[in-house]
Amino acid sequence: MTAQEKPAQPKAALTEPALTEQDKLPPQAEDWVWLARIRRPQGRKGEVFADILTDFPEKFAERRRLWLVADPESTHSKASAGPSEVELRAHWLHKGGVVLHFAGVDSISAAELLAGKIVAIPLAERAPLAEDEVYIGDLIGCTLVDVGGAAPVIVGQIEEVDRAAGPVSLLVVRGVAGEVLIPFAKSYLRTLDLAGKRVEMALPEGLTDLNAPGKP
């Protein structure tokens, strides 16, 4: 039950809350949703090759207006300018990534200037999800509360979602005692209040201790 517009990965099974890393939002750039990261020129007419950072690469066919924004983690000297709007002329999937051709970028030298940029859209334009799906970016920063006992207990803040751990995504939660891994299982989920940044789950007794730091 998670989606993402970063990196493209299979959706979680419908038996679990669907996560989409979709639209995983970059730190200090909460107004943008990342779709791709430009790596290098591709071809001789201004095309660029980019890593796909979305679960919905097919949406490039519907999007002509995109933005180029700086990657806050990039050390590339040309990636420091502010957001700029671009028109997507053409695109095609290529070797696990995507080739993009923007209007006004018609040479290798022009394409080189885009290396390190993030291709993005405004948060309000991200792809809609099914009822049982949620974007990973919306989970990051939420407080996880265990409501399985007599009284609610704050487990910690969700820092990341590990979708490669197995059939069920794992919430990486930063608690008082350190990192705790919590399965994002539909059977545990009770309340998902994204506006209030609060996730309530009824966790089995001992689960937070079992997955705490230092445990085998």
C-alpha cells in the first residue's frame, strides 16, 4: 500500500497497506515530487538519460510540463540553480532508465548542463492512488503509536520505509532507544492520519523489543 515517485519498485501486495515510494519527497523540498534524476547526455540532439524515481513512468506520456530542481544531496556544480519549468518533447524507456528530450535543449553541450538535476512536478500534481495505497513520502515524519495495549504508546518517528525486506514493507522508526523495524501490515493498521502526521497500529506484544537495536 505504498506508492512512490522514487525509485520505481513493485507495489506491495494488496493484502498489506499499499505503499508507493512514489512520490518520495526530498528533504527540504516538500513542494516537489521527484520523477527522475538526470545522469548524462544521451544521443546528439540534446536528449538526457535519467534514473526513474517514480512508480508511474507511464505518466510521462501525459506530462508535457515538468520542472527541473536541484538535488540537495548533489555536489554537481551545475545543479545549484532554482526550479525551472521545461516542456517535455519526447521520452522513451531505456536500459532501466528513461531518456528525456526537453524543448530548447538541442545539443550535447546543452544536455550536459542538466546533469545532476531532478525532474519533478508540484506535489498537487502527483498521481492519484487507490483507496488502500499511501505514498511513502507521506509516511516519513509521522509519529507511530502502538494502540494494541491498555494505553497508547509512542514508538517513535518514521524515518524510512524498506520495501525490499520481504513481502511486507518495514517502517524504519526512530525511537528513544534507537531504530525499530515495524512491519507495515494491514492487520496491524488502525488509523492513518497523514494530515496530523500520526499512524496508529495495534502491534503484537513484544514486537518493538524483538526488532529493537542489538537484537539478533
